[in-house]
Amino acid sequence: MSKTIRDTDYLAVSARIRAMETRLLTDERMEQLLSARTEEEVTRVLQDCGYPALSAMAPDEMDAALSAVRRETLADLAGGVPDAGYLDVFKLQYDYHNAKAILKAGAMGTDPASMLTELGRVPAEELREAIRTGEYGALPPMLAAAVAEAKDVLDTTRDPQLCDVLLDRRSFWEELAAAEDAGSAFLAGYVRARIDSANLRALVRTLRMGKGADFLQGVLTEGGEVPADALTAVADDRGRGLVELYAPTVLAGAAEAGAAALRGGPLTEFEKLCDEAVNGYLAGAQLIPFGEAPLVAYLAARDTEITNLRILLLGRRAGLAPEVIRSRLRRSAG
């Protein structure tokens, strides 16, 4: 049963979030990172925003440090959030990531350790042991059911792509269930926007591969604002109607870029606009003084910031021009 959400329950954490937002990497700070001549300059800007020293010369260490920042952000907010379900939406995707890595490594006889993360609800080793023994009772129920089904699919078909599709779909469904259980229309809307974004990507990729509606139906996730059958109808018509279908949604611009990609254009801008459209949904939280919306928007903005940092630092290491790196960065909701 849904819980009643009272905005006043979030007065304290909303005030804290507004203070934390001042340390997010603004466009000006990102430009400072892009134009920095030395690693010392990069470190100074990052430390001003609460980051440790990060070096793309050691990518594994950099990724570990960024993961630690994610964990610290969630831990820092956990004590002030009346309902942990809000944080779970930002954690459970990593449980499903770990499940995919463990299952595929098991099928190939390799060690998944380097692919695992401790950003989820379930410790990676605990999930690994549950999959090894088939004892799923200690796992969250929806994750347990998803892992059991995915293992059966992988054992039966030996197709890792089918395993990934199933777990991605179940991850979205559990996120949506968590949002609805928390009683937050704003959080549920965020998850639905992410589902719509994933489905739009699936549609464009399917048509680019020359496949049709039958294939697409197997990779779509129900639960978004745009019905799955409307997407398969567009696939049946070889992409016609794509722009019109998404015109009333936050993904209107991304759909236009997707239509261009179907005519032979690049996928890079399309992928970027899909991400930015979801952040566009969150922009409305800036007008809400307190409640769960600022919390959700801040967590998503922090994730976007960390993704952008990784793109920027690796781009600098590769010697890419600032304008090339800048074109790959995602615009945050802020």
C-alpha cells in the first residue's frame, strides 16, 4: 500500500540539499576543468567541490573514488530521509548490474570481481554467493525473482543479451514499484521518463539494425508514458510517426534526433539528448521549496555530475579538444 507523503517531512533534508547543491559542478566550474593547464589546477577545482584528487592516468582508482563519492552522498542523506524507498531507486540498479556481471561470468567461467560495485542495497559478495548456491531467500523479493528467472534463461538459451534485457526490464519495474510504494508521483514520473528514454533508444537501435516490431517487442519495458504497442506500430511503419509519437513528451527533441539517426545521422547526439530529456523532467524540482522532489533531483544531478566528470577526465587524458569533450557532456537538471 502506498504511503502518504507529507512535504513537511522533508523540511530538514530539503534545506540540507539546497546547501549541498551549491557545491555541485556548475557550467563555470566545468569550463575551468576543461581549460585547466595542469593536473594541479584540476585537483584544486575538484577539491573546492568536495572531490578527492582524481586522475584518469589510473582509471580503476578514479572509478573507485567516484563510486565512493556516490556511496557517501547516499549515506549522508540516509539519516534525514523519512522513507528509504527514495534512495533505493538510486541503489537497486547497481544490484541488477552486479547480477548481470555475476551471471555472465559464471556462464563463461571467469571472475566478475573487477565488474562488481558496492553501490547497491545488497553487498556484491552476498549476491554472488546467493547466485552460486541458488539460495535467494535473503535477497529483496523482486531481485530474487528476477535473478532466478535470468539464470534460468541464461542456462537454457546461453544468450547473455536475453539475460541483460530481462534484468534491465526487472530493474525498471522494481524502481517503479519502489516509487509507487513511497507514494511519490514525482519519483514515479522520473522512473517513467527513464523507461520512455530506454524504449526510445531501443526503437531507434532496432530500426538501425534492420529489425522489426517482433524483435522490438522483446526488448521494450512496460510502464512508461508512451505505450509499448505505439512503439511497435512505429517500428512496423519503419520509423514513420516517431517524432509525432514523442512530441507531447520531454523526449520530443531526442525523438527528432532519433529520426535523424534513422536517416543515417550519428547516434551520439541522440544518446545525449535522451539523457538530457530525463534531466529536463527533473528541472521542475527547482521551483519546489521542499518535499521529495528536491531530493530526487539532487541525487540525479549528482549522478549526472559524476558521469560528466568521468567523460571529462578521460577526454583530457586522451588529448581531446575541449569542444569535443564539451559536446559529450550531459546537461543536468540544475
